[in-house]
Amino acid sequence: MRGLLLIIFIAAATLARADVGMWIPMFLNRNIDEMHKQGLRLSAEEIYSVNNASLKDAVVIFGGGCTGEVVSEEGLLLTNYHCGYDAIQKLSSVTHNYLANGYWAMSREEELPCDGLSVSFLESIEDVTERVLADISSADSDDKRAETIKKRCREIESAAMAEDKMISASVESFYAGNQYLLYRYKVYSDIRLVGAPPSSIGKFGGDTDNWVWPRHTGDFSIFRIYADKENNPAPRSSANVPYRPKKHLKISTKGIKEGDFTMVIGYPGSTKLYSPSVFIEQIQNAIYPRLIEMRGAKLDVMNRHQAKSEKVDIQYAYKNSLTSNAWKKWQGEIKGLKKTDAIAQLRQREMELCKRNEDAKGILKEYESIYDRDCVEWFIIDNYYRELIRQGGIELCQLARKFNFKSDSKEKFSESDMKDIEQFYRNFDKDLSQEMAIEVLKVYCRNTRKDFWPEKLAKGKTTIEKLIGQIYSKSLLADEAAVLKLISKKNISQVGKALRNDPAIRLQKELHRITLFRNVATYCPNIDNLEKVHDVDRRYLSALIAAYPDSLLPSDANFTMRVAYGHVAGYDADDAVSYEAFTTLDGIIEKNSTGNPDYEMPEKLKDLYKAKDYGQYADADGKIHTAFVATNHTTGGNSGSPVLNADGELIGLNFDRAWNGVMSDMYFNSSICRNITVDIRYLLFIVDKFAGAKYLVDEMLQEQKDN
């Protein structure tokens, strides 16, 4: 088994390419010779080690979906502005609008506690493949196999946490279920906001520049990790002290140039690098276009209402950002897939695979039945349910799902439940929410068959406007005071009974019933359940592994620590359109002069530019460099990841990808795929010269001063 997993494959079109992949740090010794050829001056042990302090000890999971890095001996942590955005938004109000004005703690006492925010340090990785897959028969049904694997993973996790009460544990699947690794983490929950620029810096460019190069966004925020006096995780307390890391990153202010080696360490969320061409074709031509339409409807409503009210703008700032991010990314993925002719390239890969491995022909036939038109229609419906309910297209139904999810519990609502519900209402505007619900339901009905519609709509007994109007006028869930009064006196099951006839509850249940994936057999007779799809994926990866016995295969991202490497490089985006690798403060001034509201900038930043008051942070060309692009393979979750030079020194924070190449989640092409990084010197310049918080710069550069 373990020997098989060393036999790794990359698509024929990109076979043995060093620029493809997000590599598991535990196995970097397989890549290290190539990394040295590319320019790295560190050993694999200096990047990942269990026995000695290494770079992995300075990199954390930030919150639930980003990366951060420790940059001082006293737990100072950097991540992206958009990663800290939720925490900053929760701390903001009309009176203290930290989104618009920024926030800078000028002492430890002014650091602001962030409820619900945590960071996780990776302690170790262990290969548990043999324990998970022992004695599993190929004759086992998909369901039985999945159930057995799930049970064994939970047993391994429980044993690891029983062995060390200070850690959390998670067994993760790799290579579509051909390998399993146990990850041990130490989680710290006392996190405090130290500094954040105003959104005119942290989100400079807004939706106009999202997923775009050239970029000039100061996408960073600063936090501090606190621990108990033994340096262990502890609930927030005035007795806690700044965390003392095993390792913190050294910052380089020397600058970089085209062609320099770069390395990204972080937690990429999800990729589909080994998807069959038939699936990519459906993504490009059917699935994404419909999701783009749905997200566009949500954004139109939010943008109109946010423009009219500062309060509503604060309430929906984070929701808008999340909605817009995927909306624009999907458009870029379609563009990149078409530009690189990815579907044709993947078909060529599959033809080559079939020549090498006879089993692949049958597997690809199975994929064709899985991703036929009717099945894809079902996948779209499933995604629409997520958009309507889980992603808050119909916000009252999103809240209704929370009540239904726990309706069988006889417990009282927990403190965490109460905070979630209060947070829902804190960021809820009834007028905006009702209009958004109407518009997204219109998109849903426009693009689905009537048998997927709510019954009253399907039978013509009401209109979308009347259905949603009744919900928002009659649902108890629209009344915060009434809901809080109800849940304060009853257990969860009693609340469920009291609300069972609520119109928002009824609509949520109806949409759940008619879109539930367990009915997939009606539309996809060749799929019994999702485990069937997973099993086909597993066998497809096995066929790829067997077909290419001498190549390295990067596993798809799954929000575990990975290392990617490449070089600083500009690129040719389109016909006669070429981009350099760097941007400067000059570009911020140029964009600001266009009058586009996404390019607003603070007057103080203009003054610093006019005075050329750049301190030690200017490049050799005398300019402030704001961002750069490189060929590192990144994806969502890599936001906030440290971008390091050949010596492992911090040169910037990864925050985005260039639009033409965001299809890299499915098809990586190094000619146009670029990760975008905020230059660490721009970050230091803003903290020092703009914010006047030089003490933070001194803390981050203390190691340089000592040397």
C-alpha cells in the first residue's frame, strides 16, 4: 500500500512539472532536490519537523478557512484583511466603524478580544493508511466501505486525543481515499485584534479588482495570540499572556526581483485536479453559469441597500464579500478553461491513460453516466439549495434550518447557539432580506423544473412575491424579540414544536425535501448515492497511479498544511496584454484619479505619497512596492499564507489569484496561473507611516535589530 502511494501522477500535458502541486510537508524529502534546483536554500527538516522547531510551527489555521503566520516572540500574527474581516465587522458599529476607519491598538490593553475566533497549530502528521484500510474488501459495498472507514477514522482520532488532552485530531483522506493521514493540532481561542487598516486600504479595489492583476490592495490585518502562563491554550482571561511560539518567521525587507524563488506554506481548501473532462465540461457550460446568475441576483440587492444606509452596509459587508468572491471567481474559471482549451487537454490525457491502463476505459464510461445532463441538473438543484438556504439567499429559511437541525434535542439552547442567533439578527435587515429572497427564488424557478418548486408556486396558487411577503410578515423568525423570548424559556424540541407551522420553517422543510440528494436515483439511475461517486474517484486515481509509475502526484487540497513553490513572474494575460510582476503606490494614485468608488484612498496616504515619506520601506527603484505575482499553486484557504524567499524569510502575504488563471483548482497552467501577494514592505509602511504604530514594526523586525 505505502509503496503504491509513492507512485504518483501528473496530467500528461504537465507531466513532472515542478510548478504544479500543493505538497504534503511530511513528504517534502521527495521534492527537496527539485526545490533546491529551483533556488531553495533550506532543508526539508527546516520546513517540517516534529522533533525540532521548523517553519510549520509558525503557520496556523486562522479561523475556519484561512491561514496566518506568527511574526514575533510574543504571538503577533499576520493574516489577510479579508480573513480578519468577519472579526473586525463584529467589533464594528456605527459609533466605532473599524471597517471604514481602521483600528490600531497602541498598547496591549487596547487589543480587542475576538469572540469565536481561534487559531490552530499543526503538531504532527502521521500516516495511518494501513490502520484505516486494513482488511477492507473490494467486494464490500460502497456504503459498507465508507461506514467502516469513517468508524476507524473516528477511533484513531479519539485515541490520539485521549493520549494528549491538549490536542485536537483529524484523520484526512488523500488521493480520493487511497491514503489517510492523522493530523494533530493545538488550538488557541484567546485571539485579540491588534491592527487593521481602513477598508480603503485593506479592500482597495473592491469588486472591481477582485481576482484581478494588477493589484494594489493592502490586504492584511494583525492579531495576537494569548495563552495561559504555561503557554497552553486557555479560554480568554485577563491572566493570559502573549503566546510564545516554537518558531516565528523572520521578515525580509531586502526586496525581490523577477525570477526569485518563492514558497507558500498554508492551508489550501479544495481542488479538483483529477476531475474527468466530462465534469469540467458541465462545470464550464452548465453549472457555473447558473450559479453566477444566482449570486449576481443576491449582489444586486445587497449593493442597492448597502449604498443607502451605513448601518446596513456594516451589517452586510461580510456577506457581500463572501457572495462576490465566488461570483467573480466562477467567471474567471470559465474564462481560463476556455483560454487554455482545458477540456481538450484533459480528453487527450484520458486517451493516453486508456492506452496505458485498460481499466480506465470502464471508469471513464461510469463518469459519463454520472455527469449526464439529467444528473447535472440534479447537482445544480443541490447547489441551488445551498445558495437559497445555507448561503442565506432566503435568510429566514437559513435561520429556520438551524432550528430544524436541532429540533430533536431536549437540551436548552447553548451559549454558543444564543450567540449565533443574536449574531444573525445583528446582521439582518428585513427589507433587504425580503427583496433578496424574492430575487433568488425567481432565479431558482427560472432555471428548474416545476417539480422542484414549492407546491403553491408549481400549482399557480400564489406568486413568488406573495409567498415571500407572507413569510416575512407572518414568520415569528422575523421578530428578534419574540424569538429570543421563546428560546429563553424552552428546550430545543419544545421550540421546534412551537414553530412547526411557522411559514419560514415550512418553506425551508419543503425546499429541503424536494432538493434532498437522497432522491438522486430518480434522476441519476446509475448512482445509488454519493459514495458511488467517491468510489469511482478512488478507482480513477488508482488507475492514474498505476499508469504512471515514475512520476510525482500532488494530492488535491483538503484544508491541510501544504507547501507550494515557484518564482516571481509576470505573464501574458491576453493577446497583446502583458503584465509585470510588481505594482507600486503610484498605481494606487492612478486608480484613485479615475473616480471609481472602489478606488477611494485615505488622504493621509496621499500626503505620504506626495511627500515621498517612505522611510526604510522603499524598493531600490525608490518606490513603495505594493504587491507581486508568482507561479505558486494556491487556492482558497491559502489566503493569509506566508510567501517566503529562498531562505524561508517572509516577503509577503498571499491574498488572491489572477483572474485568467483561477481555473487552477481544476487545471493548472503556469503560463497564466499566478498567486497575488501583498509585499511585506507595504504592510510595514502602512503600520509605521500611516498608522503611527511603529512599535509593531519594531516587534516584527526585532530579530533584524538583534543581528
